[in-house]
Amino acid sequence: MKKISYAEFGGPEVLQLVEAEQPHAGPGQLRIAVRAAGVNPADWRIREGQILGAHPVELPAGVGLDAAGVVDEIGEGVEGIEIGDRVFGEGTDTYAEFTVLSAWARIPEGLPFEEAAGYPSVVETALRIIREVGVQPGQTLLVSGASGGVGSAVLQIAHARGITVIGTAGATNQDYLRGLGALATTYHEGWVERVRHLGRVDAALDLSGSGVVRELVELTGDPCRVVSIADLGAPQWGVRFSGVAGSVPDALAEAVDLISRGRLYIPVEKSYPLSEAAAAHTDSRTGHTRGRRVLVV
């Protein structure tokens, strides 16, 4: 089979399309024929060697956490699933023609593989950081860098829970944020005052790592009311850096429920063939994404 691999840490140029042996499902696992794989910022952070503490890597290594596809091998002890089922979930080395999933759910009716691949890690992350930041219904949550995949999920989940959301993003994404139920403003000069004009901030999330943690602490008045998933220097301000996943099966179950009820939709901004994984990483690293980027296999 074909898969994306790298033999050294570095820029996107280290990614290579190689021939590899097919993996097999172990106990409690599924193997799928991959139809699409989600591209996450964690993928290129791991490739660059940024977060080895949370994600140890043995080189050469594959890439990717999220995928959607068709079940073609079922591991021992797995029940309630059949060969040929359409599933999405989280595993390892998902930038490949076949991958093994350790957590999965059936894809909701009518959801294409390409879109389904964009949900697993994103929804888990969104649910986790909303919980960790402690924001409650009736309060206001500020989301810095709100137009990407995690931001899109946070805005919709928070809105569904009765939380007012203020989102910052580029000028071209203001209407997109408003369409997801958020109060929107740009992150350019003067953004702190513009946020203050929109209302009191009870909690804040840093999703872009653009060096705004100090300002988020200032707006909330308490570093314990701020969580970052993108700024490795956040702890110097007393802010939690959230990088350890919670229960992926629970997150997938909630994602299926929200998607099925029309309460959650994350668009695919751009899809790439497997051979263009390097270009997908380059684009992901620049930010400014509206929704998700995915690889189509």
C-alpha cells in the first residue's frame, strides 16, 4: 500500500509517499480502507518534533490521526460492527491507503467520507477545552483564531449549550463566524478594545498560537480561565496548555448526535490527493483556514 512517511524531523519537504506493508487490526481495533484523512495542526507539529513529550515518535514514522473509510478487517473482541461499514475515527498513520483505528463510530447518514474525516480530533479537542476552561451556559467565551476546524466546532457546541461566543478571525471570515452563531471581530490592531465593546469575557481559548495569551488573561482577569492548544509558551502566563486527548469514543458519539440533529457542520475548505500531503501541511501551517483540510485517498 501507499502511505506518507518521514525519516527525519523537519519541514514539509521531509514527507515522502512510500510503499509499505498493510497494517492489521489487533484486539479492540478496526482496519479501514481509507477514503479520506483529516489534516490537523498536530500532524505538522509532530513532524517538526515540537511535541515529542505528548507524542513520542520512532523514525521513520507515518503521519495522521484522523480518517474515514470502509471497514475491511475487525480485531478480536470488537462487536457491533461489520465488514463494509462506513466509519470515521482516530488511529495512527492515517495518511495511507489502509489504517488501523482505535476509536470509531459509524458515519452519519448522508455525510461524505471527505467531510467525515475532518471531525474526530477536532470534536474531541473542542469538547475537551470547553470543559477545561470551565465556561457555563449564560457566560461568554472568547475564541481566538475561531475559523479553523476546532474553532468551528467550539462555536457551534458552545452556542448549542447556551454560551455566548465572541470569535476573532481574519476579515474574510467574519460572516462565516456570524453564521456559526458568534459575535465576530478581526484580530488586527485594536482587537482587545473591539472585544471589550462586544461584552464581558468570562473565559477564553487560544486556538491559533498567535501570541495573544497575555491579552486573553487580561480580558478574563484570571489565567485559570484561559486554555491554549497552540502556544507552547502559555504556561509562563499561568495558562493551561491542553494537549492530551480525552475520551475519543465519547467525543465521536457526541459528534454523531450533533451532526445527525443538524447542530454541527464543519466544512472542508480544501482537499488534496495523498501525494500532496506536504502542500496540505504547508497550507495548514499558514493558518487562516475556514473549516478543515483533508487528504483524499
